[in-house]
Amino acid sequence: MRFLLIFCSLLFVHSFIIALPDYPVIKNLSFRDHLFVQLGEEISDFYKAEARNLVHPELMFFRHTLKEDLDLFSLASRCSLPYDTLASLNGFTRNRMLNTGESLLIPNIPGLFVPRSPRNDMDRFSESIPREDGISCTPFGDQEYIFYPGQRFGRVERAFFLGVFLGFPLREGVVSSRYGERIDPFTGHNQFHHGIDLAAPLGSEVLAAREGMVIFNGFDIVYGNYVILQHANGYQTLYGHLKKSLVQLNQEVVLGMIIGEVGVTGQTTGPHLHFEVRRKGVSRDPSYFIR
């Protein structure tokens, strides 16, 4: 398998300067660029080999610096590659706008790239999923990746990437009250419950359900001590009845980070976590999002 390993250029990715091998440079994503044409032909050759159960083409990489703003899905479409191929190779954790002047690598074969040393929550999650037929490679010249030709994100990985995946907010907990209409334990009347209640011992660690930022950290007569996290694509999660919060306003958090402790503050009949999921201000049933 061929890999070009001469170091000479610099790439600015996620606020870090990374030395890259001297891969062929696609200057324009158009058929006027002979390397772009070559990329398309090699991707086509891969699909033909897959269909006929033949040996795959050799894995190679191209460099490209964007000449216009594009989101990841649009870029993937232009390159005739699945978005998960570009995302897993370049360390993108969600679809986002790629800015003019931003550089990235483009492979000549569709598939998934999983680094041996995870760069982010998406990598850590992908690394935990069993896969077969992986190929070792070093696209950035140093860190080892395992490449899985032709593979795509699974259902849960896709949900994570698109911003609808959430981890469980407790290490252990039992659902004591579900989302939807219920009899309010304080008034005895029907009332809509905008989250789920998770019973757990007093002081149990409360975990961030996904990476995000603390946009509220305070007290309410109903929620007690509570925290709201802002996530990608308009999603928010709320953690109520906390004994105490362990984060600060505007603090960035990652999936599984301890943000507080289960308590009995606010209107509660016992120690539990009130957990809500909102999108653009509208509550959603958390059970649809928690894996």
C-alpha cells in the first residue's frame, strides 16, 4: 500500500497547526482539475471492485484548501464520497460550515477512519464499536488510524454525529416518571411532564449527556438547583433537583463529564434527577435520544 510520507506543508485544523505529508493538491473541485478527475475515477474504481468482489485500489490521499464556504454534506457530495468518510478522517464531530481557506484531506476510497488515539467524543464512540477488515494507515504522517473500506456510520453513530444522540446522564438510575401526561404528585391534577425523572441515591454523579456549553446554572422553585447545556443543532439538556452544581456558566463540557450531584432541591418527593431534552425551546421525549 502506498503512502506519501514527505512532510512539508501546514494545515490549520481545530485551532492546531499540524504538519502534513506532501500529498497531491486538488486546487479546484471541478473537472478542469486533473487531480479532481483522478479522485473521481479512483472512487468509481473502488465501487466497481466492491461490486465484483475484486481487490480494492490502493488507499491514497489528496489535500484541498477550500476556495468557498461549504458545509460538510455539500463537500462530500462534490467529491462523490459519503460525509462520514470526510468527517472521520478530518476529525469533524458534526456537520458544520467549512470556511474558505480551511484545509483538509480527501481519500480516494470511501470508508471510516478511526484513530488509535481518539481526538474527540466522536472518535471515542467510534473506537468502542467492533468492526472487521480494518487497514492500518497514517494519513497525517504520525498517529495511526484504522481504515475500514466501504463502511459507514452505524445508526447510533449517525445520530451522535447529527446531534440527536445523548448519553445516559447517570452512571446508574431508574426511570421513576416518564415524559408526558401524569398526575402531579403535589397538586393531584393532570399535568404534562416535560422530562423524565431518574431515581438515584443522594449525591450520585450527574453526567453531561453530550458535549456542549453551560448556558444556565442557577436555582428555581420547581427545578431547584439546575443546569442547562447547549448542544449542536439547537438541542439543550436540563438537569434538575441537583444537590449542587459542579460547573460554571459558559463552561464547555464533554460527554460524560461530571456536572453535578443528585439532590432533593426544588419540588421533589425524594432524591432524583429531572432530565429534559429541548430543541429550539420545545421539549422532546428524552427516551428517543438516549442510547
